[in-house]
Amino acid sequence: MASYKSRTKRPLLPKASLRDVRGMWGARGERGVCAFLKFLPRHGANMPMDEALHQRFMREAIELSTSNVREGTGGPFAAIIVRENVILARGTNLVTSTNDPTAHAEIVAIREACRTLGSFQLDGCDFYTTCEPCPMCLGAIYWARPKAVYYANTRDDAAGIGFDDRFIYDEFPRSHELRKIPMKQILRDEAFVAFRAWMNKSDKVTY
């Protein structure tokens, strides 16, 4: 029989951010108990721990998206970025409240996570978003390079409530002059000066 010291104990809780833990234990009475129970991953005896964690993080993102609708700060979308089971960033859609058409939940979360990490890449991070990313957010996610993306609603689900980005995908293969917003090239030679400077810069930080 293994000695007491050599036994491996299964942790009661997954790793959490200090903010989550302090906020939980700092609460009082029934409110504190509810916060503690809510923090525990909801999983059955046969559910793998990884799957339980994925569901816990997605449920938090879903709750954020629902709150965003109630508060009227933007569309019904939210995203959470996690590394080593610690939440680095949360983001909700803030387009209408900030007058910023790029303030999608994924973009907001990426910006916060990168500030937290002090990096322009999300190495080793898991990305949870309540809806399949739009073309803009998908591009940003690829530039940020997280480890994996988990989504809940599909882009068809989004189209069904008025968020249809299919037309953007349709624009990609069209010639520039036939796009709904026409694109015309001017002053390439002058603009290429900056590209040459970048190619010749010995201390550039690539990304």
C-alpha cells in the first residue's frame, strides 16, 4: 500500500484566477456559498475533467452574453480566453455602446488577454466564444494564435436572429471592382517604400 505522502490527491477545484478565488471567499453568507457552488464544474461522475472544464468556461461565456443583452451594451455575444485553466480575459460585444464596429466579443477579449500577458500572441490559450466567429474575428483569432477555439452557436444560428455575415464570405472571391464596397488601388510604388524599410530593418519584431 502506498504511503500517505506518496498518494496523489485529486484536486477539489481546477486552477482558477486569483480574482475568481478571492471574490468567491470574500463573499459572505448564502451569497458566498452560492458563488462557491457555482465555481465548481458541473459534471457527472463519468464526464472527463477536461470536458467539464470546457463546459464550465463556456457556461460563463453564455452567462456573459445573456447579461450583455439585458444591460443593452451590445449584441448577444461573449468570449473568454483561458490559459492553464485560468481566465485571462472576458469580452462581450460592445459595438453599439462604444460606437465601434470592431468591438466584437472576441476582439475585446483578445485585446484584454494580450494586455494581461504582455504579448501579441495567445500561446497555449483556449478560446471560448458563444458563437462561431465572424470573418473579422476569425482573422483576429488566427493572428493571435490560440491553442484551440470552442464555440456554441453557429453562424447559421446568428443569421437566424439578424447577424448574417454570409455576404462577407461571398465578397472574398469577387474582383475588387465588383465588391459592394468598391476597392481601387492607387500609389502602390509610394506605399511600397515602407515595405522595403521593413524588409531591411534588422531589429524588427516579426509576428
